[in-house]
Amino acid sequence: RTRTPIRALNRTPAVMLHLTSLLALSSAVAGPGQQLIGVRVRASSMMTTTAAPPTSAPTSALKIKTKLLNAVSMLQMGREARQLDKDNVASIVDRLVELGDGLSDPASSYYSGVDCAECDASQPSLVGTWSLQYTDSPDLLALGYNPLAELVRIGQVFDGEAKTIANVIEWKPPSILSSVPFDSLPFKLPFDPLAERLEQRVVLKGSASPSAPRRVDLAVEGIDIVPKMVFGQAGGPIELRGPLSGQVPFGSFDVLYLDETLRITKTVQGGFLAINTRVAQLVEADMDDGFDVADELPSA
């Protein structure tokens, strides 16, 4: 594991370019007006889990969920959403929230002093790996318009044991590079330029209270840069930490709806909506190695 002081980034222009996008992602988590400050924290191992099989749900809830995921499936995480689309998604979410998820304390895995092993395993939990399907956050949507890199995915890893939430974005080279005749160059590149991957994370500390069982408060722990494949080589995470680990408030979000396959949240700052689906399987690796998205659970 390599620990790099924040000032070292000044000597790494490429990392600084991607760090700009990373900060945009982190600000979208809590809404505008929040500032990221470097912090220091012990890197926690992520206990990989397999999502619980879906339990039966009322037919009306399944129908609304199906309608919601169908509505967002063609919107490119929200980048292609017109105002009419946004209104339609918001209306479907309202119907699902009105129906309710039947949970009394969906954020219980982030209660202070509560060991995740004490959580009710029969109830859906925030803990696990999630993939973003839709958002109306301008900062998040702006990540899809980077001319120097193409967005692969946005996801989150909720670790109930460490009480952390890692917001993850992964980049690959822009698609325009696929038209470059690398094989025709007078020299052979020692790596495949199209196979390059860079993963970035904003690591936040989460906390919740029984007095507000659907709200999770956030504080900054740090940021990680994972060169999954850079110049043909895979590397470990570069962890950027400072002395204020977990002490810098970074906004909050409310859990509007949660079940085994679907999570809908809204930021308290800005009121931005996020719709995520749970990833069914994780490769046996801890957070230091990143996470790989396998098949997702059915949408209904």
C-alpha cells in the first residue's frame, strides 16, 4: 500500500486532472457548498458479501419498481433526462415512497456503537455494493462530459463494520481513441491504450441515530486513487489522508426507500435524488483492491 501526501499530487498532472472530477463527485454526495479537506484514516478491510435473495413483496410495489427502473434505463444515469423525464421519475418515486418499504430503521447499520453483526439480517440493509442507475445531481451528471476520459460507472460501497461509505467512479480512455490505428504505428506500444482504467473513491464516515432512523450524516475520511490499469500495470491504491479524519462534516442523506435490490436516497443539502440497484456478487477482495461489479439482482 502506498501512502502519498496530498502535496505529491502537484507532481502528477494526470492524477490532478482526474482529482477534479473526483471532487465534483464528492460534492454531489452532500450537495453544493461542501468543501473536501484531506484527512487521515486507517484503511479498513471491506467484508465482501453476497446480496440476500429477494423476498416476496406486494405486487403493487413490484410493479412500481419495474416501472421506475424501466423509466430510468434509457436515461444514461440521468444525463439524457429532459424535464418531462425528471418529473416522471419523481412521480414514480413518490408513489413508491408513499407505499413504503416497511422498515422502521433502515440506517441502523450506521448507528453509533452498534456492531453490524447485531443488525437484523432478515431486514434489508444499506451494507453492500450498489450501482447508480439515475440521479438529478448536476455535479454527478457532469462527470459524464469529460473530454479526456470516459465514465465507466459510478457506485458505492457501504461497509457497516467500518461505518464508511466509499463513493466510487471508474474511468477509461475516451472512445475516440478506438479510431486511432495503434497497430500501424512505426513502434509497438508496450501496453493496450484502450485497456487503461482508473478508479477514484471519496471515502466518507457515516453515522445515524435512532432518533432519525432514515438519515445518515457524513464526514470526510479521505480520497483514494486506484490505478487498476495504467500503462499496462495494475497498482495498489494511493491514499490521500490528513489529520482530520472523520471530523469534517460533509452533509447528510435520507433513505426514501430500501429493499433487497433497490435503494432510493435524497441529499439533505440540495435535495438531489439517487436511485441505486444492489450488486449481487462481489469478487473476494477488500476495499484496498477496489470492487468489481458482477451481475446485478433482478429489478423486480
